Amino acid sequence: MNTPVDDPHALFSPDADRAGFVRGMFSSIALRYDLMNTLMTGGRHHAWRRLAASELVRTGDTVIDVGCGTGDLSFACLDAGAARILGVDFARPMLPLAIEKAHRRGLDGKFGVAVGDGTQLPLADESVDAWCSAFVVRNIPDLEMALTEAWRVLKPGGRLAVLEITKMQSGFWRPLARLHFTRIVPICGRLISGHGSAYKYLPVSVDHFDTPEEFSSRLTNAGFAVTIVQSLMFGTIVLHVARKPDATGRLSSGTV
């Protein structure tokens, strides 16, 4: 089905090819992706990625970054002490940009990439210490399968971190956030990236995504113990950190 991009809500119907739209969208905006992230967040997205990495990574970890894009979360994890990162993304044009960044940073031996899907990861069972994503999971149609895959590739006691735009509840900042995401971001996106439907899709994808409480429940239902839920940027961004049971089957309720 070719879903009309002038109606982003139609992408969430059962027969829509949302994954195909998302792949094409991110492929087409790859060269302007970093600039748009900086403009949309006032440059704060790098600090959020560093925070996620600091809460997730332990020295010497092997990490998979799902939907790695141009690699910024991966590099934050390496700065936090990870030994090796595999960045996976199904939008192929993102990956050369990530590789180029890694080369400029002298990280060629620690950072690798693969074209891949979060619901079918190119890794063996229990092969990584940590799984992470930034601004990705709300775009995955079968999110339960993606969490099942995260569980599969994580070692016992492994950790997961998700940084995502969240559905806002009523409150003082909600009207301003709605104005930003539904009016300002689409206009900037169309002018800068040349892909108007990409940034019309963004606020709709947030509306169809979970609240922080709903995503916590989703993680719990997938078997994880949620250890951190932290709101950022007036509640528009949320960091979730969770843990897979260790080899004894014990779930920790403490922080990572």
C-alpha cells in the first residue's frame, strides 16, 4: 500500500507500510538530520545522549545502538567507557555519515555498522551487554518484537536505554510543546531538509506513541525491570533505563 504522506495518521492504519515510509524518510533526510536535531532541540540532544550513555554503559561493555543514524548515541557510549559499538540502521544513507564521524574521532576500531532492522538484529543470542536507541522506538511498527529482540541479544543482567519523545499529558508546557512540534518543526523541516512530510509525521508519531507510564509497562511486560524514568525538556523527552534478569533470574529494582 502506498500511504499518502499528506495524511500521516494513515501510516498508523493496520495495512500501512509505515516501516517503508520511515526507511525512505530517514534515507532522504540523512544529510540534514544532524542539523535538524540541533535546531529542534536547541542543541540539547547531545547532552541527552550523554546522559543516556552515562546511565547505561559500564566500562568495557559491548553495545548495540539500534537506529543509530549518524552515530551520536554510539559515540556517547564510547565516551562513557564502552569497548565496542555496533550501530544498526535500516536507512542505509545514514551509515556512511556515521562511519565518517567515527573516522574523524579515531574510533574506527571500536565502531562498526550494519544495515539492519530492530526486529531482526544481526547478532547471536546473549551477545551484548547493553542495547540502546535514541528517537527510534516510536517509529517501529512492531515494538513488542523489537523488545523481544533486545531481550534475546542482551546477556543476563544486560541493560537497555531508550531516549524518546513522549506523549505529553495536560500541563502548563503542553500547548507550547504542541506549537513547537506541530507548527514550527514542520516548517523548519520542510525548509531545511526539503522533505516536508518527514516533519509532518514527527508530531503524529508522538501522538500515537506511549506516555512514560505506558512505555514503562511495555518494558515490564517484556520482562525487563525498569530502573530509571527521567523526564527532560519540560517532559517532552523521556529516558527509560531497564535491566534484564541476571543469570540467577533476579530482577534488580535499583539504579544501574
